Amino acid sequence: ISFRGKHERTASGNYFPESSAKSLSLYLEKFQKLKQYQMELYHLEGEKTLWDKVMDGEDVDDFSCLPPIKLFESDLEQYIETVSEPIPLIIRSCTTHLETYGTTVEGIFRVPGPQALIEELKEDFEKGEDPLSSEPHSRDIHAVASVMKEYFRKLTNSLFPVELYETVVQHGRIDLLQIRIEAVRQTIYRDLPPSIINVMRYLFFFLNRLAKSHEQTRMNSSNLAMVFGPTLTRPPIGRDALAQAQEVVSINTIMQTCIDHCEKIFDFTNEEDQLPS
């Protein structure tokens, strides 16, 4: 990428582009698109390998040549059903890593990680691998947290589906805590499928425990709620920007309610193996 535009001489005597920040942002955007194209090519090559075997008359008993179903930008309910993972590997791996190594890291989930490492982790997860299973202590905490946030943010429908956005906003305006808790609980168990509820339960119990380390991380339940509000919800297309800005407080209130009172909102069943330990 060539940097164009006005250049200024720095104190060291080197020339530096006046628009370097904008150019770097453009470069990162193009880099992310390139990685996305590479992953799409990876999936297409796997499909072509399988098709070639069929055309050559081979008896295809397994589909090992196919890459796993697309992970990022997927439909969570469909993904869980397809891969038979009640809690997707990326969520289990990231939460385990963060709970093991991140409870003393200041700004966890707030401070972004190195973009190159984020893309590397995403690519490995997309291939069905667990990049955190080997030498996990060497992985940057902020990169792992960023990958987990991006996974939820890029689901085709947010964890709290867009269809429930208005309901979530209304619940966030309920002043009485116990009534708000019951309203959230009823909405979740009435309007969401069990697979999505299971992921919600897993996530909010994790965030509840993480919030208890707030003296070290500077991330209490309120701060975590501000991070995960826009990550786990999505306004309807065309919603007025001013209205969205006014709804932020309500959204964050619901996120904090789910974090602080997860035991009251989510049922306990015999699914301890699906919950963070």
C-alpha cells in the first residue's frame, strides 16, 4: 500500500505521511477483507476436493476433506445443531483461557488486542482448531477477549435477537429490580430456543465470576455490561440513531442485571458439564 498525500518531516528528519492514521486504518480494513477471502477460499477448496472424489467415482464415506461449518458470521442456533456442540468451542476455549489467565489483567474486554494476533486466532478457530490449547499462557489476554467479543458481535443475529430489541429496551426501564429480573427471565424462556438459552447461561455465569475480580481488572459488572451491551444486542435496521443513543442505558441495565443476577434468571439443570467450572 502506498501512502499518498502531504508528507511532513519528523524530528528525526524522516518523512511521515500526514494521513498515516487514516492510511493505516485502510490497510487494516483491506487486511481483514483479505483474511475473509482466504477463509472463503479454504471452504470452497474443501468442497471442491469432495466433489472431485465423487466425480472420480470414489466411495466417499466421510467428509474429512470438508472444513468445519463457517464459525464467524454464522447462525448460532443452526451452528450448534450442525456441529452438536451445546457450547461452541470458541466460547469454551476463550472463557477458560480468560478465567485462567485474565482475572488480574486490567481492562479485560475493554482494551483491544493486537489485530494481527486476533486475525490469527480467528483463522485457527474457523478451521475447527483450538489455538489456546497449546502454550495458552503465551496468548495475549486482550486478543483472546477481542476474538470472543467479535464472535458474538458477528453472529447473523445477536444473542439477544433483533426481534427482542424493543422488549429488552422496555425491560431496562423497569425500576424495581425484582420485577425487572422476572420480566427478563420470562422473556428469555418464552421467546428463545433452549440452545440459545444454554449459551446465555454459560456466558453470564462466566461474566458474573469475572466481575468478582474487578479490583484487579477494573472491570466490574457495570463496565462489563457497557462492553457487552452492543455486542449481544442489535437494533432493527433503520432505527433512529438518536433513539439508539437514548436506549444504551436500558440495554446496559439489562446486561448488568443478567450478570449480577444470573442465578435468578437462569434455571439450573443437570447440565453442569455445559457451564463454566
